[in-house]
Amino acid sequence: MSTDYQSGILAAANSDAIFATFNVTAQPQSLKQVRQVLAGIPALETDYRTHFAGADIHITVAIGAAFWDRYCPGQRPRALCAFPAMVDGDRQAPETPADLLLHIRSERHDLNYEIINRLVQQLGDSVSVLEEVHGFRYLDSRDLTGFVDGTENPEGEQRAIVALVGDEDVVFKGGSYLHLQRYEHDMTAWNAESIKQQEDIIGRTKVDNVEYASAEKPVFAHTRRTSLKDSDGQSLEILRHSMPYGNLQRRGLMFAAFGRSPEPFTRMLASMVKGDSEGHTDHLLKYTRAVTGQAFFAPSVAVLQAQGEVG
């Protein structure tokens, strides 16, 4: 079986994105229709990339952890499990399951909008929309807090090593575990802090994006709480495709973490929410709150196409 991966997993960041989540309805033909539509998405992506060569279009399909056994009965990615919901005091990371995610991104908002509408029309009453969030590049790739986001992302060949399942699970090689959270920022509280306090909370300088030296990072700094090692002393990594979103009513960050295993994300989240053995937690969570949390698997193109042939 081919193990080609979906292009949107590894491709560089775009200026615009749509994160659309769905549940599959109980209609008799819903599952078959969903499989067939999803199987056609790689070809649809190729067609759009051909006709709009400068737009750098990517359409990533991901299947929810709870829905997977209906979508692909009898074969399941080895580590696929529910979103690791956590709560500790005022800090929370809730689970809000979804059956499907369509992550559409490009350099053109209009094309993203056209593609999601086309796919929703194809899916018809086989799905119901849970949430549709439009993300955008803010200034020079900054979060709405004003700090550059994604600085620690792997580059080059390391992106595939971090994000794609390998020979440890041959059937699902080329796939990726994906965790998605929507955070809502309290910008009033954040903007009331001094620049120095904000920098201490992040662990980087705000204007020129210089990371604090390890010895100078407060124990509560976001970059310290998410800088973890595995049992062999190697840094735990995820590939982020996060983007700000916002309007006059709500604003925040769509946090998307891809990995060849769910473990790095889960450990980073626990370090933020529950903290370490001495009770040190991520103080950034005083100013932003996770309101959704979903676990997905983004299978290889071959798996998507094979499921489209299932009755």
C-alpha cells in the first residue's frame, strides 16, 4: 500500500485557514457518502493547485478518535485515543469530540471559502457542522498576544520525522495524530500587564522574539512548561499549524498539533495544566482558556482512497 501523506501536514504555514469540524449523521447512506467525499479530496486539492498555482492550497482531512472505528472498522492507528481532557483549578483542557475535521489553508481566503462550501455541498445531510473558524496570519506570524507563534517548529526533514507515523505502524504509515484546541484570549487582562511581565510569562522577548536563556526562564513561563524531554533525554516535539482567529465578540488561537505519536502533545498539555511535581503551571493559562479539544488521525492519501471504495 502506498504511504503518501496529505500535503497539508508538512507544508509551510499559509496566510489563511479554515478549521471546520463535523459530526456524521445517522442517515442510512451517511457513512458511505462521507467515505466517498473524503476519498475525492486529494484529487480536488490537486485540481485547485493546478488552476490556482500561486495560492498554495492544502486540504487536510482528519478522522475523530471516537468515529474512527465506524469509518475504518477492523483497523485502527495504534495510539489513537480520546482527547486527554484535563482540569486543575482554574486551568482546563476540555474534550469536545468531533467526527471529522477539514483543515483548508492557502494564500487566498476566497478560495478557502469556495472549497469548504463545495465540500459541504458534497457531504450534504450526511454531516452536521459543529464549528467553523477562520484563521489568519497576524502581522509577522504573531499570536494576538503580540508574540511570534511557532518559533520552535521543526524545519526541513525533521518535520516529517516529528509529524508522520513511520514503520512502527506500517498500515498507517504517512498518517499523523492531530490534536485541535480553540483557545479564547482575555485580551483586556493580557494588555493590562507590562511588556516585561508578558515576556516573563512567554519566556521570549516580545518585539524581537529572542528566547530567554534557560537559567533566566521563570518556572511558570510557557516556553519552559512546553520544553520537555523523553526518557532518552531527547526533546519532545510537535508540528504546529496554529493560527489566530477573531472578531468583535471573541478572539484567540486555533491550536493544531501534528505528531507521529500523541504522547508529546499530551505531556506538554499536562505540564501546562497540571504542572510539575512542585506545582509550577503555565501562567499563560491565566489569560487564555481552551474551550474545545479534539483528537483526530489524518490518514495517508492511500487510506482515504481505499475507504472510498468500501460499501
